[in-house]
Amino acid sequence: MSAVAGLLKSQPRNGTASVGIFRSSAPRQISTMTDHRFSFKYLHARTRSLVAKSTMSLGKTLALSSGMHIPQLGLGTWQAEPKEVELTVEIAIRNGYRHLDLAFVYQNQAEVGAALKKVIPSVVQREELWITSKLWNTAHQPQEVEKELNETLEQLGLDYLDLYLIHWPVAFPPGDGMFPAHPTNPDFEVALDTSTSLVETWKAMVALPKTKVRNIGVSNFTVEHIKGIAKATGVVPVVNQIEAHPLLQQQKLVVFCKKHDIKLIGYSPLGNNTIRAPLLTEYPTITEIATRLSVSPAQVLIAWGIQRGFAVITKSVHESRIISNFKQVELSREDFDKIMGIEAALEVRYNIPYRYEPKWDIGIFGDEVEEGARYSVKIE
């Protein structure tokens, strides 16, 4: 059975996923996919995987289905203030970070590019870095996909990305800013493009030149979304980037992605305070472990994500936190399991576009908060 056929027929089993360093298994290579649209992942893997293994050695890495290796700890650039990003990226790279997580919608990629000019090649070579960016919702239309990629590369001053993701499984109409206003409810809703499907966008991602993009993936996708694009194209994403922290463990999705060698990248590893919920860094379980290990609560949460087998995206503009977050912390099995138990009391998803202001009137995750949404994700 081919990898895609197996993906489409399988059902994630119930129960706890095999996670992290405690119950790990060797990653399965999706080597049976011979569709020419998928083959670019392997063309680069043959020439670059050895380089990736040796040069991205500051910290742990994960092997992707393409054969390349992604550093497990990355620096995120979301919500950084103007003029902060350039210095933050430079500090991070000088202190060992080799994985940068960017996005077109963050509107700070030019600053990242300025930082890269300061450190390449004096501090690192380009091939030592793993640089991810994301396609924004206003460029889901097939004719817009490569245009936005080209703009991203121009902003960064780079020839290629290591990983390019579809940021959200939601399309906006192009040409009217990042968050186009709804025509009849402009103050409270974002306009949606309900005609462009995920399959159309994914086909355009698959067709991107291999000289510009070395791996492609998705972000904020559910099991159903991934199955839909894989069935239509024969191409499985190498990565799914999702919100992941002890209050949102997403075990069904974890099991599914692990089974099909789709690596997971977790964002918001510390949670956040967007819905005025208690901060994860202040949970007694987390603070007790941090105090006992003489590390910060943030370091404990990052270590938990890494030991689950995720790549983890951290964010800070403070030099001391940037440095401390990079330090490797190993949790005991007992401490790891204590943190796994936090979600049992309360599951919290912080990032739900339906409750953004202005809202996206679409249900993405099947969360009860989204029950009033007018639209659902158009997969095909």
C-alpha cells in the first residue's frame, strides 16, 4: 500500500500517542511516493541532508520525510515591535539559534533580511540556517502563490526557503490589504474567499520551483484537511505547524501525523493571555518543576514540547530570555507525565480566528466556540 493510500484509509487510534524520548520510534520515510510533483523533496535531500546533519548541530534536530533535518528549537517573529526584529534575530543567531520561523503577514521579513545580511557569512553560512515562511490567506489563489513567495524571498534577500507553509486553511480575497474588510460588515468581519479550495492552493504549492522552496507543509490543519489535500494530489505535507502546549495537546492529530511521518511544529508553547486565561508559566505544576530544576517555567514548557517530538517555536525580544530559552533542559519521565496531566482539567485553544476582532466567520477546528460560524473550510 502506498503512503498516501495508507494515510487515507487509516483512522487514528484512540488513546495516548507514543511521544518524545520515552516511547520513540525511527521516523518513517515516505519513500513510496513517486509522483513527479513530490519528487523535488528527494532531489534536494540527496545533496543537502548530510550538510544539514553536520551544520545544524547546535541543539537537537528532527528528520523530515524529505531526508532533511530541521532544528527542534526555533525563534518566532510574530508580534515583535518595529525595529525589534532585526536585533532579535541577530542576537539569536549569534547565540546558537539556527531555525527562524517567519510569515508574510508578520510584516517584518525585511527586518529579518537586514539581520541576515549582518550574520551571513561572517557568523553562519546560509546552509547552516533553517528558514521557514508562510503563505498568507490573501494569496491562496493559485496564480498568487508564487508571487507571494517571490516577494518573501526579495524581502529576506534570499534565493530559497527551507520550508514554506500554508499559514491557515482559510482564503481571503487578494488585493485589499492583509485583512480585507467584509463588504457588508466591515467593522466586525474579514472578507472570505469561499471559492478557492485548499486543494487548489496545495497544488500551487506543489508546483513551486524546487530552487526556491526545499520543503512544503501546512499550518493549523486538521486531520480532515490533510487527508483532503493528500487524496487530491498524492503529496503529503512534510510538516504541520499547530498550536501546542500542555492545555492543548491535540493527541488525535499527533497520532495521525506521527503515523504518516508528518513532523509537528508547535507554536505558542507557553500559551498566551489573549483570552485572559491563567498563564501556563504560573501553573503550580510548571513552577514547581522549574524551581526544583533551577530553570525558568518557559524552559520547562519548551523542554516538554521538544520531548514530545515536536519542533518548538519560541518568541522573545529580550536577550537574556532568548539565550535561556535555547539552553537544553531534560525532564524526567515523572515530570513529563505531570505536565501531560495538566490538560485533563481544562483544554484551552487560544488561537481561534472566529473570535478574533474582526472575526473570521469560518469554523476551522470543530471547536464549540466556532458553532455559530457561517462557513466551513473548503477542502476541494
